[in-house]
Amino acid sequence: MLQDNTAPARISPHPFATQMAERRAAEDRLRPPRGETLLYLNGVSKTFDGFKAINDLSLVVARGEMRAIIGPNGAGKTTMMDIITGKTRPDTGDVYFAGSTDLTRHDEAEIASMGIGRKFQKPTVFEGHTVEDNLRLALSGSRSIFAALLHKRTETENTRIDEILATVRLTDKRGASAADLSHGQKQWLEIGMLLAQDPELLLVDEPVAGMTDAETEETARLLREIAQTRSVVVVEHDMHFVRMLGVKVTCLHEGHVLAEGPLDAVSADPRVIEVYLGR
């Protein structure tokens, strides 16, 4: 009996199936492998009185990653952080933290307790208290100021305070009043107060505004050290400082990602030059 060695005819996939496969592949490229993503925004939009502050925004931040966010005023940077921290709810889109936590279903206090800390541009510290007391208050959780200051200090808390003071370059200012710190040192103290809450994700808004050159360089080193143990998102206008960070950059414009990648590539993008760097 003769064998038929003719290869079976190859059936071409249906065009619709090919289109769907390409779409799924594109979505997979946007979403990193499970377990690596800490913050995931997809198709997020928010409109205020007819103004679209966030427009179909998608952003992925990995665990242990530091990301710099740049863009002109009105690009949506602050609204994006408001949405992540629960201050503002998006009209549409997905916002997930640590895999399965839908941040749009939680308020600011709940989100802060989940491990997301936010530092605003202007430092907010207790100027009437010492640097150490500020950190103790941050460690205290829900205790009142009075109860926190009278709380019996444990060895674990003392060790944690020592670690944070060393990290934020304020060991020698331990007993100093927060009111007597320089502007840059107050910024570092507030970062230390956030670290006392042990966040997985730290959102930092223009940390070097008003700093001296020396403080700016030290802040870059400080944030790089912090990013070794947690994720950090830095919103900044100072391109020299962003270069010091040496991280992936996302440029926002009109509430949408305009360009993303290494700073040199983003800076050379004609669209970024036109709407932001060329101004």
C-alpha cells in the first residue's frame, strides 16, 4: 500500500482572529508579568467642567522601580496622583495596586493604609516639634499627638528612627526644631515621615523646588537609595535633577502619555520639544 506523503493543506487564520491575537499581544506588552507590577493604570479619564484633565491615560510602574513624570503645567500630573491616592475618582478606566486592589473603590485614608505615601510640593511638618518627634508622630499611626509623644518608646521604634534619620541625612539634627531646618532639610524630614509609614509606593511632587544645588544633588542620591527597597514616582520640572535620577521618564501632555523611555530619547522627541522642552 502506497503512503501519501503529501503535506496537509495549510489553513490561513481568519483575518478577525489575527486582529484579535494582535490586540491581545499589544495588551500583554502594556501589562508586565504578574507579580512584577505594583501600579497599573489603563484607559483612565477624568473631566472637570468640560475640561479633560486625564485622557485615556495608561501607566505601569513595577515593584522596585523609580519613575520620573514630566510635562507642562496642565498635563494632568497632579490629577493623576489625586486619582492614585483616592482624592479624585476617575470617570473611566482601571487603577490597580499590588495586583488586585482596585484603588477606585477606596478613599484616601484606606489607600494610605495600604502602602501608598504621597509627598506634596510644599513640606508639611510639625515645626513646633523636634525632628525626632516628627518621625515618632509618623510612626504612631492613629494615636493623637499627645498620646504619641507620651508613648513609651520601644527598642524597635528607636532603631527604626535611627535608620530613617540616617537615610534622610538628619542624624545630627535629631534634637533640632523642625522650624530651624533649611527648606531642603524640611523636604527630607517629610520624606522620612512617609518612610516611617513604610509605604510600598512613594509619590513625590517636585521634591527639589527651592533647593540649593548641593541639596538637589543629595536629594537625587536619597531617592535612588529609597528606590532600592520600594517603588517611587517623582513628578519634576527640573530636567537636570531628572537626569541625576537616571530612570525611565514618562512625559504627559493633555492628560495622556506623549512619550516614554530614557530621558535622552524622550528629550529628543519632536513632540516633547514642541509642547514642553521648547517653551
